[in-house]
Amino acid sequence: MRTIRPFIRAKLSDNPHLDATEYAENLAELDPITREQLLNGDWEIRSTGSKFKEEDFIFINDSEVPSGLSWVRYWDLAATEPKPNSRNKNPDYTAGPLVAYDDKTGDWYLRDMQHFRKDPAQTERTIQQTAESDTIAVKVYMEQEPGASGKTVIDHFKRKVLVGFNFQGVRSTGDKEVRALIFSSAVGNRKFKIVRGHYTLALVRECTSFPLGHDDQVDAMTQALIRWNMAPTQQVVVGYYSLVRISIV
């Protein structure tokens, strides 16, 4: 027999023992969905985006990936661990998809997604270990932040972390939501295939809630598709909008 229990919604204002100002400031660092749940007790709200549909994702086994494909690993860096005493209790993730394109079928493949929050030293070790596992056959790209600090980070990785690997820093331009049309178009046209792994659930959740909440995996995936070096230029259909030409740096 099912037991039916009443749901009583509780808001921040219902708890007089909390420092409401400080708590609200902490909640302001969270994504909009989690913030609404904790601030106003709205547990019926769902993070539903407009760029991806869950039913469009295709999952395959690793044995189904064609042989002979060229692979690209793209890193979108973040180097902050979530800490209880920090104002930002929900920092960005480092994301690093491993992507290939089959020019015979027009299908994209995701074989692995690194997705973690670690301090700078741990982040570097994980990136280095991932490159060693991928082997030197995989091209490695990393987002280069604007200004001198961005150049310094890329130079550090070239000289200290990814020595001997085919590594390049690249600048990202334009709006993230516009860039994401490339990725969402591939998924919507069922031309994007994901090898089943520990990362699949988190990836689909982020995609289907995009642009709400974290977007690290979505943006890294988009950049990997752009940077996949199949020709000096590559034409990509972006939804129903237009045919755009993307220069491969």
C-alpha cells in the first residue's frame, strides 16, 4: 500500500534562525534551478533548456566506433575545488571531451569526457595523465583566455605539462549559445554518437538544461567540433539557420 504524505513548502523566510542575508548571498552563486529550490522551496521546477532533447542522444558501445578515425581532445579549464567556506560553493568544472569525425558517414563520436573540479596542481596532473592515455596521436587543444595571463597558461602547459604532445592553445570567440548550435544541430540530426561511460548521465543532464546552470561540457564539446582538423575549412549546418564556414586554426 502506498503511503501519501503531504508536502509542505518551506522558504528562506520561514527559518528565523538563519542569517538570511548571508544565506541568500551564498545561494546567488548557484545555478538558477538550485537557487529557486533552496530559496523559495520550489521543488517542482525543472532545468529544461531549448537546445537539446534527451531522446536525440545516441549511445553506442566502444566496439561500434569505426577504426582509423582521428581524435581531438579539447580542454575547457577551471581549477577550483568546491569548498564549504567559500562564497562560490558551486564552481565551474574542467571539461575535456575526446571527439572524432567520420567523413564517410558524417557522424561525430564522443569516446570520453573528462569532467572534474580540482585544484590547479591536480588539474595539471589529470590533463597530463589523460594525454598519456590518449597517446601522441590525439591532437590536444585548450581554451586560451584573453590577455597575458592566458598566454602564460598555454606556455606553461607547452613547456611543463604536455611536452611532446601535439598541443595548441586557441581563443574562443562569440556567444556560447550561438556556438552551441553546432553541437545541438549534430545531436538533433542524430549524427552525434556517444560511447557509453560514467560521464553520460552528467553530460545529458547538462545539455538538456543548457543554457541554465553549468555549461562547461557543452562549450568544450562545441569547441572540439570546431577544432576537429579535417580540412583547412569545414562547412557545418547550424540547425535551420544557415550554412556557415568555420576556419580551423
